[in-house]
Amino acid sequence: MSLRRPLFATTLGLVTFATAALADTDPAVEARQSQFKLFAHNLAVLGPMVQGQMEYDAEAAQTAADNLFHLTRHDQGRMWPEGTDNASIDGTRALPAIWEDLDDFAAKFGALQAAAENLQGVAGDGMDALRPAVGQLGGACAACHDDYRSER
């Protein structure tokens, strides 16, 4: 019985601390950062294959490509509200330029979607098909990062 109160107090303290920490993070920023982590998680399968650091595995390549395709189809509407740039809040690398030229930002995301669709269509067809499709996807990522993401 005497152990219950300290355990309850500790649990309550941890919940309070976690809630306070989450309150400092914008949910939209968390959502888009989570999406980018999932992009990276799947690219971590494809990158080593096309770089020759890992043997080509058609099933793994196709699964990663399928995941990337579906991630690019996730509705972005609520993930990019104004005021969630790195000049307005801490914890994001999104530049204010995104909201200054939303049409270009959307076009670059459209190019990412097209590259992901192309990758999905060829990922299981061998390295000769995979390599240029991953390159196209990487180029789409870089085009957006070059204009709309801060270095660190």
C-alpha cells in the first residue's frame, strides 16, 4: 500500500511533464515531421540498394516504393498552416518562403508525387529500372529542400 502513493505521484508527474512538452510543439509541425521520417525510413531501404551497399531485393524495393507512393498521397492541407515556419516557431526547418509562394511549393510536391508514382511502377523490375526512378525521386526532394528548407 505504501508503494502506491509514490508510484502514483511519479506517474502523475511524468504525465504532466509529457503533456507540457507536447503543448510546446505544434501538431501540424509534428505531423509533417513524422511524415518526413517515414519518407526517410523507406528511402533507407532504396538508397543502399541503388548505391550498391545492399543487394537488390525486389520485394523490399516494391514495399518501400508502395509506402512512399501512399505517403505522398496523404492530405497535406492541415500540415502547413501559416505561422509554422522557422521564423515564427522553434523546432522546424520550414522556411517562410513556402507561404510566400504556395503555388510553387505545391508544384514541387506534385513533382514528388509523380516521382513516387513512377518509382512505385518500376521498383520491383530490377536495378536498371530502380536506379533512375530513385534518382528522380531524390531530385524532387532536393528541389523542394533547396528552396524551402533551412540547413539546420
